[in-house]
Amino acid sequence: MNQLALQDSVSVAAFVALDWGDRKHAGRLSTDGQTSESFELEQSAEVLDLWVAGLRKRFGGAPIAVALEQSKGALIYALLKYDLFRLYPVNPKQLARFREALTPSGAKDDPADAALLLELLLKHRDHLRLWRPDDATTRLIGQLAEDRRHLVESRTRLVNALKSRLKQYFPLALEVLGELDTELACRFLLRWATLAELQKEPFEAIATFYRASHCHHPQLIVQRLEKIAAATPLVTDSAVLQSGRMMVQSLAAQLLSLIEPIENYDRELAELMDQHADAEIFRSFPGAGAAMAPRLLAAFGTDRSRLTDADQVQTYSGIAPVLVRSGSTGHVRRRWACNRFLRQTFHEFAGHSLGQSAWAKAYYDQMRARGVKHHAAVRSLAFKWIRILFRCWQKRTLYNEVHYFQQLYKKQSPLLKAMASAR
């Protein structure tokens, strides 16, 4: 039985399955578990309101269990406003495996998937997770943190593409700009996208640009001007130069457009965290910082009755590995069917903690010394961190590295020897 959420102890009047569609949702409804009726719903507020009003009248306002193939998005957000429903999101991979088991041919269509969802709901509800949404502030923090991460991923892709293109024809820019995801770097490249353009500019104009862009290190500016003066072209092919110039300016413009939105997200998240009762718990963890603390907070939420132990978080997030066994052989592999953003959150946090937690770094080094690859070692560290995060969250206490060291001493952990040898 999946214990990630407490199961619904209230009897329901009907069971509904909805298969998501961009414009229409295929649905099935059953009241007795033996027979069912099919229907279609358009994705519009008016249609949903009429449908819910009909269900409320038909079943006297009694609760209705609903299974749907998603845990976020337009449909589930639309249904959240109705107190009539008890929602059971189904992982798409879970439904796909169930479909494969019953229809080996691979046939798939929306009405059939709705029927499969209904069968899952009717016969295997104890294996489904009841959706219990957090309060509005916590949900907003979670959504903003995820949206911000998507913007950061876009920024990373643009920086990598920009760096790759500059290496082809204008490598000096990488030496005189530093980080490429800054306003200084973007505006520099929009103004001077080739070495020839840069060297035609009077040096005082370039120095003025640096100072106007909040670079107030005279010696650094002098060093960069000297590099510009001494530079020679890497290529002289006009086709490479002209195409490179256009692409670099395009990428720089896109990067520049992301700077302010990401800063806006950071400000909004900081303000929301300042208002949240659990914020200081997650801010206390080494490596959490302004970006990771909101993601950790949203990962656990505020409903402490929803989780009974850290194992549930380790499994649901995909940090816990999977044992694959056949006959007398078996192997452990990474979990694929999981909330990927949640897995990424714990993985990134564990990576950030390496520079700020002595025991975390010692544990990581220990795993690497055993031949474990980098990402597997970070996941293993995240596995340990989840247990600590869960305990602090459940007890509403701040993380204390000194207290953790005391526990390590008490248990005579091998990590103590590893930390001592690393000094």
C-alpha cells in the first residue's frame, strides 16, 4: 500500500476517471463498481461548473473519487476549487504499465485510458495517492520555484550555446567578460560581437562601458584593455565572422531578457518565504540558500500528517533506488517513475551542501573512493539528507551541524575518521 498520503476514510458516492485532453477530456463514471457510463468534458470553466453542479445534485453533495492522469496542470487546478472531489492523480508511467499489462498490442485511445483509470480507482485505490493540496502560500512558493528553475535552465542553455559560439571565432570575449549571464556581458556582446568591432573602439570608451556597468576595479579594467589591445583574430573567414556575430547577438539578447524576470522571481520568493512559518527550517540547511530553500519547503509542504516517515519522500522523489530482481540475480538502479522536479531538487541541494557541510563532503568523498560515480554519490548523499530534512520538518526544529556531529560521535560513525583524514 502506498503510504505517501493518508487514504480517504470517507465513503464516496461515485467514482470518476478523467483522461486529459487539450480541448476535451474523456471520462467514465461508476456508482456500483460493476457498470459505468462514458462522457466527454470540454476544458472550459463554464462546462466544468455545469458538470459539477449536475454531480452535486445527482449525488446530494456526497464526496466523489476522481482519478486523473496528472498531478498538476489545467485540469487538476480547475478541479481543486470544488470541495466535492477527492482527487487521485495517477503517474502517466503507472497508467502506461497498467495499459501494457492488459493490452499487449499497444493500442491506446482516450476513452480506453479513461476506462483503465476507472479500473485502477475501483480495484487498486489503496495503491493510489490521495491529493491533499497545501495552503495557497505554500503552493505558490512551489509553483514559483519550479517556474524559476525552468527560466534558469533556459539561461543555462543559452549560456552554453553562447560560450560554444564565442570559442569558434571570438574567444577573447570569454576572457574579458567573466560570467556570460550578466547584464554587463550581454550588453557588451550586443555592442561588440567581433574582435574587429571591439578593437576599433577607443579604449576610454570601453573603460567607460565597464564602469557604467558597475565594474569598479581599475586594475581589472586595465588588464582587460591590455588583453584587447594584444589580441589577434582567431579566424578571418567573413562567413564565420558574420554568422557568429548574428548568432551571438541573438543569444545575448535572449539572455538579457531573462535577467529581470529571474530577479523578479527571486524577490517574490524571498517575500513569500519571509511570511512562511516553516521558512527558517529550510533556510537553516547548509547549501539551501535563496533558491533551494523554497524548493525544499514546497517539497515537504505544511501538512505533517501527510507523511509518516522519510522513506515515503525518498521513494516518491525518486532518490531511493529500485531493486530489479529476476530469479537469483538482481541489481539496483535509479528510479525512473517519479516526480522529476522533486528528484532534481534533492539532488541539487545535496550537491550544494558539499561546499558547506563537512560531513556531507566526507560522505561524498567516501562514496567516490569506493568507485561510485559522481551523480550516484550525490543521490546517495541526498538519501541521507532527506532523513535529516524530514526529522527537522516534523519536529519544527532548525538544522544544527554541531548537533549532527555529536550524533556521529555518539554512534562512532566511520565518517569521523574520513573527516579527520581530510584535514
